[in-house]
Amino acid sequence: MSTLIEKILSIDKEIRCVEIIDERGNLKIHRCNEGVEPLLTPTEMRAYALGVAVRKAMRKRWENKIGRTRWVVGYRDKVCVIVFYDSPIGDTVLVTANPTLNLTKIHEISKMVAESS
């Protein structure tokens, strides 16, 4: 898992942080690139992680009708949030980046997540 995080963080200087979130919404790992100022407090980040897990569970409800959700992107004013639900490690991989990230990098990250174990 640690190798995956380091690979993602090194893809582009616009990548801010990588988090690993378990099925219950527990924040297992949180790593940021050097010099990144957090936008959320640790308490807020734990609450955000719980929300990610809840949304994952809600998306599963529709899998038999429309297929699995592999990843989603939230493009906000201050940050781009990319959530990879369908990872071989079983946990959710959340990547935050500056909104200036070249969005083609998402495909590069998704390949890394898909090949992780």
C-alpha cells in the first residue's frame, strides 16, 4: 500500500494527498506531498472519510442495474477529489489534487490503483 501511495504522490506536483479509507470509513493512511497545507482539520478529514464510505455503500445499491462505480471525480473550487472505489486492496483510495491538475493524470492513477495489491 505504501508503494502505491508514493507512486501516486510522485505522478505530478499538483497531487496534494492520498488517503486509504476502509469499508467502515476509517482513515487508515493519510499522506501528503511535501509543503501541502491541509484544507481540512484531522477531525474534518475523518468525517469526510466516513462520508466517502457511506457514498460507496449507497453506490453499491445500483451495481446490478448500472454496473460498478470504479471511480468518481469531484471538481471543487479549491481541490479536485478523485475517489477510487474499485481497488484490488479492498479499500477506497482517495486522491486530492490542485484544481490545475491535468485531468489525463486520472487515467494514469486509475491504472496504478487497478494494478495494486
